[in-house]
Amino acid sequence: GAGVSQSPSNKVTEKGKDVELRCDPISGHTALYWYRQSLGQGLEFLIYFQGNSAPDKSGLPSDRFSAERTGGSVSTLTIQRTQQEDSAVYLCASSLPSGETQYFGPGTRLLVL
Amino acid sequence: AQKITQTQPGMFVQEKEAVTLDCTYDTSDQSYGLFWYKQPSSGEMIFLIYQGSYDEQNATEGRYSLNFQKARKSANLVISASQLGDSAMYFCAMRLYTGRRALTFGSGTRLQVQP
């Protein structure tokens, strides 16, 4: 079956611009996670959605970052007024409601010039 | 807060030999899961193996096994009969069963399999 998909695969933007990153989880997976992977910080948790519950936003680094999940499926991570330190690979993962294992998408490589 | 430590930034292994990648963790919780992921140069994180904190048997998945030593808080990955395609970054991760469900990752080990 189809895995987690993310778009775009690569994004180059100018400092100060807004960007939107999209994640399409595996069908039937109600849990969805966003992580960021950067050279300096390694892999960091950003935000977690589970069904209709309030999302866990505890990992978002600043109020420039936000995410939403529409219809319990597709999620969009938005970064406003991008900064050069936002350059990283943004990874999305999904899992079954009671599942232990998170399955990752291919990531979006963001470069802020 | 939980922490994962991978002390080997890089490892070399000869093709067909076994290799052990080290992982130690720190948590005060009793209920947690431990994971290993592989990240080839393409960038995708590939799930390899899972061990629950209450599992008495070490997890195995094909050529992968997890050497779980709870008292020492270690969860080493053993890859048997290494193949050239095993060359990649390997990440150890942990998730608590209660509270925050996000994965906490180690810094990773880059494995290079030599012919």
C-alpha cells in the first residue's frame, strides 16, 4: 500500500517568505507527527496530531511555526517569515491509533536563502 | 525528560560480517518503546525493529536483532551478515507509553559496509 507522502520534496525560499509543507499519512493512520532534522540539532519533534484531540504543539520552536490537519488526514506545516535557521529536512510520520511504530515520509528539504 | 545516546558516530564493517550499533537511553518511566530506524542517503527513515520495555525476549526481524539489557538501559542493534545496502545512518529512538508520544532520537551512527 501507499506510504506517507510529502510535498514538495525540495523547497528553496527567500528569508522572510512563508512556506507550506504538506503531509499525506498512510490511510487509516490517525496519528500524525512532524519532525525536523538539521545538522546542528539532529532530529527534533515539532507537533503531534491524534484524531480529533487537541494537537501536542510542545515541540514547535517559535510562533512562526503552525500546523493543521484537515479531515483527520492531510496535514500542512506552515512556517511564516522564514529564517535561515529554518533550513532543514522536515519529516512527517504517521501511525495507527494504538500503534507503536511511526512510519516516515521522504521528507521536504527546505533551504532558506 | 528522556535521552538517547549513540556513542559511535561512524562504524565500518566488512561485508558478510556482523556489526553491533550501540544505544543507551535514560528515562525514569517504566513503560516505553525502543526503536531503530535506518536512513539511507535518499533521506527516508525506514523502520527496522521495535522492543517494548516489558518484552522479555529480544526482538528480531530478519537480519536485525535488538540486544535489550533493561538494567543497563541499553538497546543495541545487531546486524548479521552485513550487506553493501546496509550502508546508511542508523538512529535509535524511544517513545514513552504515557504522556508525550513523540519519538526522542539519538544522534545516529553512520555505518559503512566494505566489500
